[in-house]
Amino acid sequence: MSSKIYTVWGGSNSGKTTFAANLACALSKREVLVGLISSNLTYGDMQVLFGQSVPTEKGLFQALNEDNPNIGEKFVEYEESKNLFFLSVPTCYSGLLCDTVTLQSVERMINSAALVFDILLVDGASEINNPVSGVGLWLADEIFTLHRPSISAQMWYRGVADFMRELHIAEKQIHVLQAPTGEFDNKTYQSMMELSFAYELPYVKRAGELENAGTPLYFFHDRPCRRYGKVLEEIAKRMCGGGKP
């Protein structure tokens, strides 16, 4: 296993958080210790997806503390998998702490967490000024960039072109295409983007319903979720040394 840090990235509503959480579940079933970091500084969306709360003594802001001797203790263990731990803002409101997050503290936190876990996943943000996402992109060995076909997705990707050049991250990206919902043709999008997509995720109509119930798609066994999980298994296998996309 050569790569250690992976960041999931994409525009708004690209499905990146769903992908990151479910990929973490798939990896944890391969008997590797997985750490998942959310870049959301105001709202704990990971708690919703996993159906768990983050107490004030744990979570992202505690992990960013310079005096933290054991960063692994600030992650929350996912109850359905002994190998998966996630780091998010606490369940109680902590938005006022956003301005205290620095690039230096995030870099220290991610590098420390990479020493604890076999694989570290960072769920990035579409906003380029998010410090956790930005440092995650910079430190990542590979970046999974999610695309949900639309004009806005194309505009977002074109809009971050200068940012990608400054961070030298274009060559680290693995592009993942979300299957269209009927609103936009995926072949049209691919011709517009002129990118090579390594994987295509199927559309799961019940995704929002399951996530609000705290049920990862990977652990739900209807046909669309099994198809989604099959793609994740393929990606997880490659990440754990099973070949290139």
C-alpha cells in the first residue's frame, strides 16, 4: 500500500461526502485502519451519515489543539466497524471556532493522523478557501474528484483551474463520474470536460433517505446500493494494492 492520504473533492452537490463516507466503510472491511476527516467547519454532516453524535471532548477542533498528545483519541469510532474512525466538528454548535483554524494547525493534524491510520481520507470542500480541504488536497497522495454532470459542475471545475495549478494537484486527480439522474446527459458532460473518468458511480434514488436515517449506502443491500458498493469495492481493492484504475 504505497499511498496513505487521499482527499475526496468536487463541486457543490457532487456526492463527495457520500462517496467519502461509503469508501471509508468499504476500506474498513478490508481490515485496514481507516481515519475519515470532514472539512465541514460549521456542521457535522458525518454524524448524520453514520447516525452518531460527536461529544465536545472529541472532534475536529480538539484535534487541532497543539497540546493534543494522542490525536487518535479525538476521532469517533464508527459503531458498525471496529476499523473506521471519523473526525468531525462536535454535534453542538461550534461555528465561532472556524476563524481559529490555521493552515499550520491543519497540516500538523493531518500528518499526525496519517501516523495513526493505515489510510486517511479527507472529505474536501468545494470552496477553495477551506483550510482543511486545501491542506488535504496539498498533502494527498491521490485525489478522487467527483463529478455530477451539469453545467454548474463544468463551471466549478473550470473556475478552480488556477487553484489546481498553484497546488500542482491536477496530476494527482482520479476523476469519478456520478451517473446522471436524467437532468443531464453523461456523454455530453464527458465530451465537454475532456477528462478521463476512472470510475462511474450508479445513481441511488434512496440515497438521501438512507443518509438521513444514518445508514451508509454500502451497508444497505437493495440493488442500487449493491451496485454502488461494487464500485467502491473495486476502488478499495486498488487502494490496498490491487492495481491501477
